[in-house]
Amino acid sequence: MQRIHVVGGGLAGLAAALTAAESEAPVTLYEAHHTLGGRARTANGPYLTNEGPHALYHRGPHWAWLRQRGLLGPMASVPLLEGARFRFHRGGVLRRTPPLSLFRLARRPARTAPVDHDFLSWATRQVGEEGARAAAHYSGVALFHHDPGSLSAAFVQERLRRATALPPEAHFPVGGWAGIVGRMADRAHALGVRTETSARVDSAALRDLARTGPVVVATHLAAARTLLDDPTLVWDSGRTALIDLAVRSRRGDPYIVSDLDAPGWIERFTAQDPTLAPAGEQLVQGQIPLAPDAPRADATRRAEELLDLGFPGWRDRTTWRRDALAAGRTGAVDRPGTTWRDRPAIDRGDGILLAGDQVAAPGLLCEVAFNSGIEAALLALAQLSGPGRRPATGPDHKRT
């Protein structure tokens, strides 16, 4: 019997492996790292950090998919009091409210925004330049891009609406992503998925695997481009500096500082999940998008300026710090005239399928990874030979 091979043990790869195994197909999952999770890994304590934010949007498809399988686990939402500690950097100072025009724009349905025009031009016609720029910069939290206003209006508007929804869509897995990844791995094991960690697959090995069944390549796009020797596997993504801090607690620290003068975001993650840091400390992350040729020091300077405004004395209170750069690893962004359907296709032919957050699947950030992983598994199941295969149908197997 043929076997489905999944290369990459992040969220896309785990979703693909589980979907295939639920239809009783033999599956092997290969992960180059010694642990599963990819960018959804949570660092070992005492500071439980992730590569970027670890929010799940409860109206998204992956939320329902995880909940149906009992994989969601305990989730935290933002306490009401913390929500009142939202601050906006506008005109060089911190304010309690953004321009009202930002909210007026956010209420407009995404379908009213054109695909073929850039967001800033379209939004300026709707609410004026001040509100349009503030909305573009605010939406950076769901884009990780240095110039959201230059992207497709339809693409940005959908993310702006979800990022400003009330009550907030964003919920947070208690303890970071590790619990969800662990539950997905346990279910995969229970379904018979053969998991090989510290197993790096190169181009030659991938060709060998393809002789014995479909292969789902669930890596980030740059790695897939090299692995498949396919120069067409390109799509725009962001470049974002991530600054993680543990600081001693101080009464009155804000929950979020959203930069409306330029894309940037500071968030105190222990506001909703105190388990991420030891008692008496708070875990704070800055996410500062960078232009392709901008030095990382520019982002560090901007993050520290926001921290100076929102977290007085943070330097003296810092007990731990980590700086990182996520380049081309923060999800797909769509330029004017393009949609998710124009991204690299999932089905590459010859039994090779692609999954990840920059491929042709809908959704917001990691939702793309889930959707593409599930779709890739369904296509792989369709390619398997052999009678008696239970078809992947029903409410849990809707094609994207």
C-alpha cells in the first residue's frame, strides 16, 4: 500500500498528517528539528515565548477544527480591565483612543474594498488620510509588513475588520502553543502516524519518498523552493523584528501599545495568561516590521521608544531579553491585483503537494497553514491507490 509522507512538523504538517490519518491512510511525518511545532514551538521556561504572537482567532476555521477534535485545550481571553489599558501611539504621544475614522473604516465590509487598488488610496477616499494611515498601521498586527497601505485593499480590510472586532476574536492558548502542538502530536500517534524527528529530508530523499506515495511539503516557502528546486515558489511576506522582554511587574503598565505613526505593536502577554512568566514578572513582546533593506537596529530603536512611553523604567525592571528577526516567515501578503488564489498552488504535480502560510489557501496568518495542510492531505488521499479507502468527506473535511 502506498504511504503519505509529510515533510515538516509545524502546524501545516500536523494538520495534514492528522487529516490523512483520520481516513486510515498510512502516514509518516518527518521533522528536521528534534521537536515538533515549527514556528508554533514554545520556548522552555521560565519564560514561555513563541516566535511571534500566539493568538487564535475564534471565528477562524482552525479554531473549529481543533475544537471538534478536542485539541484546543484551555484558552485565555483578555480581561475587561486589561482591555481598558490599550494605548495608541499617535502624533508622538500615547493616547487612549485612535481616530474615530479608524473605527468607521473598520466597520466597512471587506467585500467593499477592491482587490486591484492599494489599501491607503482606497481608505483615504473613504475616511480621509489621517484615518487611512492609522488604519493601515494598526492592521500591521495581522500583517507583519512595513507598509500595509501598499497592499491590496481587500486583503488589508479583511484583516483590519478581524483585528478590531468586538468582542475581540483573539484568544490565547494557555501556556503558549506547546499544549496545542502536544495534543496534535498525541492524536497523530494514536491514529498510527509514524513520526520521525531529527530527520532532515533533502531533494534526493524527497524523490525517493515520492516513489512510494504522495508527499506533502509543509515547510516555509523558501525551504520548499530549495527542496523542490522550483524557482517559481515565491510570494511576498514580511520582515519583522521581535523583541521579547521579561520585566518586573509594575501597576499601571499598559496591555498594548499600538503604533499608529508607523506599523508596530507592543503587547504584554501575561495580561491574559500569567503562566507565561514567573510570579512578579511580566512577559512583553514588541513586533516591529522592517523594510527589506532596513537595519534591524532601526526596529530595536523604535521598540525601545515605545517601551519608554508605555513602560516607564522598563530597562531597570528587565530580567530577561531576547531579540530575533523573522524574515519571510510571517505569512503571505497580497499586493494589489492578487488574492490568495494567485499564491503558489498546493498541487505541484507528480504527487507533490505544498502546505504552509504562503500558499494558495484562505485565512489569516496560521489559518492559511491549517487550511492548506488539510487541503493537501485531501488531495493526497485522492491520489492513493487501493480499494476500501474510507473517503475524506463530511463536516470535518470541507475543501478550502
